[in-house]
Amino acid sequence: MSGLTSGPSRLTSGARGFPRLRGALARARFYVREFSGEAAYDRYVAHTRSHDPDAEVLSRRDFERARTDAREADPRKGFRCC
């Protein structure tokens, strides 16, 4: 039993890992949201509200439709060949 610890020291060493795990999960969530494009709507809303608080904000569905239409209309993006 030379390598085993018991008592409060074992609990505190495990508790120190939770903030690191939480930080790692937060970073992973950030990258997944950026890669998938989910964060684009949040940036759009923040930008619209900061420039004109009274402006009407598109719903997420309308925003995604407008974003997809813009990508499809631009041949330089390579989204569609014709």
C-alpha cells in the first residue's frame, strides 16, 4: 500500500483537476462552435445590437438562409460550380 493515498489529500488533488477539465471543455466548445459556424449568429446579433440597439434582428433561421444564399450566389467561394 505504499503508492495509495487516503484522506483529504486525495480529495484535494482530484478537485484541482475540475477547473482544468472545465477550461479544456470550454476551449473545445469554442472551437466546435467556430468550426461549425454556430458562433456566426451570436456575432451577428452582438454586432447589430452594438451599432443600432433598435434595429430588428433576423431570427436564426432567417440568418442562416441569408448566409447560405450569399454563399451560393458568390462563385468565388467555390460553393457551386454553376
